[in-house]
Amino acid sequence: MSRTSTSPPQGRHFLLVGLDEKVTWDNGRIRFLPPGHDSLCIFDVGSPPDMPELVARLPLPNSVFGPPTNLAVTPDQRLGLVADPMAWTDHGGNWKPMPGDGVYVIDLAAEPPAVRERIQVGLQPSGLAINPQGTLALVACRADHTLSVLSIEQGRVRLEGHVDMGAEVTAVSFAADGRRAFAVKTEAHRLGVLHIEGRQVRHDPREDITTGPVPYNVAASPDGRLVLTVDMGSPTASDGHADSISVVDVQTVPPRVIDRIMVEDGPEGIAISPDGHYAAVAIVQGSNIPVDAWFHHPVGQVLLLRIDGPRVQRAGALPVGALPEGLAFSPDSRYLYVGNFLDADLWVLEILDGVLTDTGRRIALPGQPASMRTQSL
């Protein structure tokens, strides 16, 4: 039994890693397995940040379907939110996914951390975000084209309502001041702008911003200047063609795309460092497709982008494992954690003098990492 604490964990900074054991690939061909073996790994990356410490593993469903941002930690490190995008149904021994509707609340201040409750939200809850004040969360619900609004107060989470987005939304990110948020409309190739007053969230589709094709993920810079969208280019992620990152200046009126950074095939995960100097992008580049496909690669890569005011430039890349999905920065912005789904491990990379380097540290995971997040806008 866990013991609940009323104060935040001293000195801890949590990294959540969601493991999906229901989906795998056999020579590039997807296979569905029976449910019941997923889990959430909770790491402490507060000190030392280059040696993540596993502090808890909770039996909890997760899914590789959707961007790897279906979980997040509150700024005070007391709570974690984990969305479960898919439900699993048995069709005569053939397991198939269908939209789920749950968000789990994790008490990170308990010893050990524990699941507090499950909240019913919209259908297929995918990418989610918590505002910098730690008082509000938004959940992108793909199947019913809404954002679910959750209030957070004194350690309690409550569903406040839903915002009709008029199209499929996969991920969302808050602006640094918490007064706006930005949600990617994947099938519409647009970025929705949300205005927030207290617990009221408003969306006007006339303010939508055109991104690159098939925006799938989004991240806002901590200085409030930029929003980056991951433009996957194809609904199937990897297709052999170059893709892009759209750079949106959200300080202008109205916000607008000011640049597009060309990247390799199949970007999915994205994170911006806490100091705002760097962004990292996980690129699948065909590492989960049949080996005889012309665009197959045995491994994926992580691309580092340097942010300097409104300018975003490529700053290097490193090969990682097969099917990299989630990534997250350490609190000091020096280290980068990468989850490789098919290899079931976590890599620790380092930024030294502006150069992305491999520390050689590999942390074996008890399952396939589908998502990864620390405190994040």
C-alpha cells in the first residue's frame, strides 16, 4: 500500500515511460497481442541526470498508437497524467484496437507512486499537456475531434468539459504564459489556436494556421516565442520521403509559420529543452517496415535543432535504436533520453558544447517504450 504525501517529492524530477506490449512488428508487419502486460515506468532524473533511477513500475495500459506525448508530469512533480488511447477487444482470438476513453492520475508524491484514479474523457485520448501553472490539462481526443479540459487543484483532477475542434486532433501544447494552447489537426494540416481564461477554453477555426502536411506532434518553447509542429508527411509515418518541422512565430499577430526545417523520413517525437536552446526530434526513418522495402533502415535517428530567437537550425543528428518514439530532456537541458520501441531500451545522449553525443548508456526496459515525458508544456 502506498503512503500519500501532501508535499512534493524533495529533489526529484520524474520521467514517465509508457510501455506497450500489445503491438509489435514481425519483419515490418504489425502484430496485435493480448492485453494485460503494459506498464508505466517512473524514473527519477533529478540527480544525477545522466543516470535515471527506476523508482516504480505500475501495471497500466499504454499505446504506441498516437504521438508519444500521451503522458505528462505536473510542474510541482506531485502528479502524473497518462492517457490510454486504445481499448483492446477480442474477436475470436484475434485482438483488435478500438478507441479508448481514459486518463489515469498517478500520485507521484506517494511512497511508492500509485494510481489514484481513472477519469473518463473523450474518445482516443492521445497527446496531452499541462499548463505551466499546473492548474489545467488538455487532452487531444482523436476519435471524437475534441479536446478534453481537466482542472487540477490541490492534487485533484476533474473533467471540466470538451472543446469541439472540428477535425482530428493528435497533440497539444501550452504557451509559456498558459493563456493560449496550440493543437495539431492532423488530417486538416492545420494548427488550432486556443484561448484560455481560467478553466474556459475557446477555439475559433478561423484562426487556424496552415502547417506542413500531416502535422502529428507539437511543442511550444519556454520563452513563449515559438511553436514547432512535427509534419509527418504521411499518415503511415515513414514513406521514404523527406518531411518537415514547421516553425510558428506565436508572438506575431496573428501567429504565422516563418520557416520549415526539412528533416528525414518519419518524424514523430519532439521535445524542447527547459532552457529553450534546443529541440530534439525522433525520426523513425523506416526502422519498423519490411527489410526489403526501398526506404527501410535498421535504426532510427535523433535530430538536434538549435533555437536562437526566431531562428531554428539543424545542429546535428545521431543514429539510435529501432523505432524511436518518445524523448525528453533532463532538468538541466544537458541530457536527452530516447526510447527505442522495438529494442525495448532507453538511451542517454548528451549535448556537449552544442554537439549531440552518445554517452553509451543503455537502460534495458521491461517492455516497449511507446511514450516518454517529463514536465512539459
